[in-house]
Amino acid sequence: MKTMENEMNDKQKGELARKVALITGAGSGIGRATALLFAREGAQVAVCDLNRDGAEATVAAIQAAGGQAIVVQANVALAADCERSVRETLAAFGRLDVLFNNAGITRRANVVDTSEADWDAVMAVNVKSIFLMSKYAVPVMAEQGGGSIINAGSGWGLVGGKDAVSYCAAKGAVVNMTRAMAVDHGPQQIRVNSVCPGDTDTAMLRNEAAQLGLAATALVEAGNARPLMRVGQAEEIAQVVLFLASDRASFVTGSAYVVDGGGLAGSA
Ligand SMILES: NC(=O)c1ccc[n+]([C@@H]2O[C@H](COP(=O)([O-])OP(=O)(O)OC[C@H]3O[C@@H](n4cnc5c(N)ncnc54)[C@H](O)[C@@H]3O)[C@@H](O)[C@H]2O)c1
């Protein structure tokens, strides 16, 4: 039970005061923006990424702003790394309240041209990682009396997209495994939601353009076709993740939050 004094202190410290968050893929893009925002809102953050340099840069930025964060270098497709990520978070901060399963990759090709290796990699990094991280995080949250898990879906988890069959399969799985996890772990007061961004200006979007043989900015410019006439910025996705992580979303679970400038709403 919070005392009135604690509640007043928490308001001063931010929306995630006293909370510990583990964010995968936090060395770049949406994960980095979310790690910075969470830290600004008072969370202690475990910055998990395969890319150590990226994770270190995120942690340095958090610390420079007066926040608390650690680097957890891990491949989220491997069970041992996921188990260790949760363990290192607990060792550093003593608890785990929020898990943002954000790490993801894309391989742009149709079913004929997708290699078996690419299919397996996309499924492992985007889907199996959520199974593995949650497998080790859920018992900790349950023991603490609750928590919030946010999984990175995509607009392409809700509709099909061109030349992205493995990614669409993976994100469709993310959206529905989120619902199944919400059903399973609601009684333990663990909320599980997915965030479904539309095109967002990150390294992934530029990498996708390269895979399609387009100029680096081509997919950013294609954002003009959306109702809001632009692609998203990583911070705009992070704001919705913050809401889902916070106590403001206390009755929200099993949902897929579309954050896409109206891309799925239709066209004029
Ligand atoms: N950018 C978009 O347009 C967009 C749209 C919809 C959904 N998403 C989803 O948002 C999430 C973040 O995407 P982003 O645009 O910020 O991408 P990004 O490429 O900028 O960042 C992804 C991060 O994940 C890390 N990563 C990759 N494989 C990993 C592994 N095996 N283990 C640990 N870390 C790994 C990378 O090193 C990188 O730092 C992804 O799940 C992506 O599918 C992005």
C-alpha cells in the first residue's frame, strides 16, 4: 500500500518511479527512444541488445541525463541469453516491473524468394524471443504481484504487406500470442499488450529500403500517403509504450495499439 508521501514523491519522479524495465533492442530506434523516455519517467532500465555499442550509447545517454541504466548484451533468440538478461536485471535493480519485447528484424521478400534461413531468423528474433523472455520474466512479475509486458507488433501484424511474408507471419503471431498471454497471466495481474507501429523513421526502415533496392529515404517519403502525411518518429511510439507500461493503463490488457498516423484507417 502506497503512503501519501510516497505517492507525492512518485509524482515528482515520474510515471515509472520505483519501476524497473527491461527493453530488448534498446540499442537503436524505438527501443532506444523508449529506454530514454522510461528513464526520464523515473524507471531503472536494463538496455538489452545484440549490439553492445548501441546498448552502451543508450546507457550513456540515460546516465548523462541523470538516469539509471545497465547494458545487457544478449541475443534474444537464445534461451540462455534471455534467462541471463532477466537475471542481470534482477541483480542490478532487484525487481522487474516492465518488459518491452521490442527487438526485431525484417527480411523483405515473398514466399518464393524467402530463404529458409531468413524465415527462421525472422521468426526467432521477432517471435521466439518473446516466448523466451516472457518465460523467465513472468514468474518474477507474478511473485512481485504483477507487471506489464509490451510486445512489438506492427501494422503488418494486422494486415498483409507486400514482399514481407516472414515479417507478416511473425508480427501476426506476436499480436495473437499477446492476447493468449493476457488470458493466461491476467489473474497474476500481469498486463500484456502489443504496440503496432506503422512505418517509423529508424535504421530498420532505411535497411528495408536498401533490401528493396530503393533510395535510403524512399520509405520515409512514402509516409506522405498516410492520413497524417508522414512516417512516425521513434519517440511517438515510445509514448504509447510508456502509457501501456504505466499504471494509467491499469485496465488495459490483451490489446493491440495501432500507432501509425492513420495508415490502417484507410486512404482519402
Ligand atoms: N521502424 C518501423 O517502421 C517499424 C514498424 C513496425 C514495427 N516495428 C517494430 O519495432 C521494433 C523496433 O524496430 P526499430 O525500427 O526500432 O528497429 P532498429 O533496427 O532501429 O532496432 C532494432 C534493434 O534490435 C536489435 N536486435 C536485432 N536482433 C537482435 C537479437 N537477436 N537480439 C537482441 N537484439 C537484437 C538491433 O541490434 C537493434 O538495435 C521491431 O520489433 C520492429 O519490427 C518497426
